[in-house]
Amino acid sequence: MSNIAPLIDHYLAEYARLERDLPGSDANQRARKDALKAFADAGFPDTRQEHWKYTSLRPLEKRRFEASSEAGEVSQDALAAFLPADLDAYRIVIVDGHFNARLSALDGLPEGVQVQSFAQYLNDNDDARVRSAAIDTQPGSLSDMNAAFATDGAYVHISANAAADKPIHVITLSSGGHEDRMSQVRHRYVMDRGSQATVIEHYAGLGDKPYFTNVVTEAEMGENAQLTRCRVQQESTRGYHTASFFAHQTRDSRVFNHGFDLGGRLARTDTNARLVDPNAEVHFYGVYVPTGRQHMDNHTCVDHDTEHSVSREMYKGVLADYGRGVFNGKILIRKDAQKTDSDLSSDALLLSDKAEVDAKPELEIYADDVVAAHGSTVGQLDEDAVFYLKSRGVADDGARAILTYSFANALVQKVGIAPLERFVEAALLSKLPGGQGYADLA
């Protein structure tokens, strides 16, 4: 406990240093201070908490991360490495927690589609708050930390019956210019009745200095609105990444969430949806690939708080070397959520006897007229299939890469955006032993 007080004092001092530069009205600043107090009281999560049992944030506690009032330099060439070839998209770029107009491309937005920096949204609206009023619970001290320190992000508002005519690519970069830099980023997507949009959230880091990115994304789903969200996490091997997603879904709304965890020294992602009106539907798909000594933790929670709602979850992990993976998926079906239809599955493939995965699917059911199922598997490659490919002239590493690629690629193909699928497939193959020689599969 002796290290906790100096750690909290550091972040209290950081807030005091940054306070005048944080966006938003005076009322919003009071909300920030409330969140800061909640974070200071709780501190960083630790392994004594059930939802953090397998993921220690001690590496973060040992460092004193500092936020910046301005972003470092990132060239167009450096950004290009994270732009999928042939992807036609609007683009908003956040560097070190700050909007970068030079790297962004927002010209030609159709009528009813608003995309701007989150800081501008807060500054332009006196009644705007750093936390969404629609999402009444955002549990966790990391969410509190974000609410206190959030500097910028993306604000997307799709008006009633409008649609974004192409994806919105939200890129969050660490410039790598300073050691122990902290970025607190917040995205908000407001989907009015009958609206549609696809948003790609992309996280990456440059350089070889340690840094910390903490993200919160909120989605307010109006009646019959549809959001497809694709999250690609490619932080550097010195990066620490924590992220939370909260969706509030009303009648007939649909959320399709695709997550790909490929980078970072330590990555933790919480993905949450609350279905509050009939016929709301949510799909969570995820692929995580820890290699080397990477640690990747995915927690999901679908809260069925209404009748006639649907949820589908499918996660696949590929673990090599000393990679460590965690998957905890929870489905909560409340008392009045009759006629719920829910399914959850988790599969993991271990490519090394040193790799490790902890999988925990959960069902909590208080209604009696529901369809709900969950399952989890952990295994290794089929050696007969490996032998078959080797007998056809494929090297051992190549055979294993091809089979592993096939295992994970089924979820990549669900994205439905061909340039992004090819980008993720190539990134996945590049991480697999022997996979570099089979990039043409993507």
C-alpha cells in the first residue's frame, strides 16, 4: 500500500497541471473533478478484483505517466503504414490525445453526418458532458480516470434516417517522441433513429518508448439505428493499452462490434452493451493474438434488460511463444427479459507449450423463457492436418501458419470491408511463425 499514495498524488498533480487546458464548460469541469475523486479513491484495478484476477497493472503503477498539452510530430509517411490499401474512408486522426487536422480528411461529409473532434464538441456545447447521459453506468476506475483526463477523440453524430456513405476511420496514434506519455481518449457515437454508420477505430504506436493509451468509446443507439464498429489494436511492443466500449441500445437497434488485438505489451479491452428495448440486437466478434510476452485480456458483458432481444458473441485466440490471453464473457438476462436469444463461444489455439489462456464464459439468467448457450474450447493444431500440408511440400512453419490463419480468418471475414479484411489478415500472418512467406493468402 505504501506505493499507492505517491502514485495517486502524481495523477492529482497531473490533473492540476492540465486542468485549465482540458476542454468543456465549467459544469463539465465539475464532472471531471467528480470522476477524478472516484479514480483517486479506487486507484488502478488489481488482481484482488474478480474481473482483474488474471491481469495485473503493476507495470503501469511502476511508471509515472504524463499527459501532454500538445501532440508530437507524425509524418504522412508514418501514418500511411496504418492506412489499409484502397480503403475509401473519412479520416480523423488523434495524436498523443489531440486532434490532428493536417492528417485528417473530413471533406465531403454527406448531409446529416457530423464528424469532429471530441474536444471541439465539448467546447462548442455548454451542456455537453465528458460522459454520456444516456449511458448511466460506466464501471471501473479506468473509466473514471478517462472521464477526468480526456483531452480529445472523435465525436460522430448521424442524424435521423441519415447514413455515412463510407467508413469513418478514427486513428489514435502515440507519436513515440517522449517516454511515459499518457493519452486519455474518448469517442462518442450518437446514432439517431434509423441512422447507419461504420466506424473503424485504429490504435497504433510509433517508436520504442513506453506509453499508455486509455480509451473510452460510447455508442448511443436510437430506434432502428445500426452501427458497425471495427477496432484494430496495433500498439507498439512498448505500449500499454486499456479500452472500454459502452453501447446503450433502444428498440430495433443493431450493433456489430469486431475487435482485433494484435499489438501492445499489455492490452485490456472491456466491451459492454445494454439492451433496454425490444428487438435490440448486438454481435461481438474478436480475435486476439499474443506472441512473445504479450498479454491480452478481453472482457465482455451483454446486459439483456428487455424482452425479445438477441446477442451473439464469438472470440478466437491464437497464442504463441510466452503469450498470455484472457477471455471473460458474461451474458446477463434480467427478470423481464423473456424471449431472449443469446449465444457465446470462445475458442483458443495454443501454438506453444509456454503460451497460456484463461477463458471464462458466464451466463446469469433470471428469466425462464429464453434460449441461451455458451461454450469454450482450448486446443492445439491438428498434427494430421500439419502432416498433410507438409506432404504437399509446405514447410512445417508454413503449414502451421496456414492452419492458424484459417482458424482465425473466419471472424476476419465477418467484417464485410474488403480492404480492412486484407489489412488485418496480412497483419495477422506477419505475427505467425512462418506466416511472413504466405502474405499472398491475404
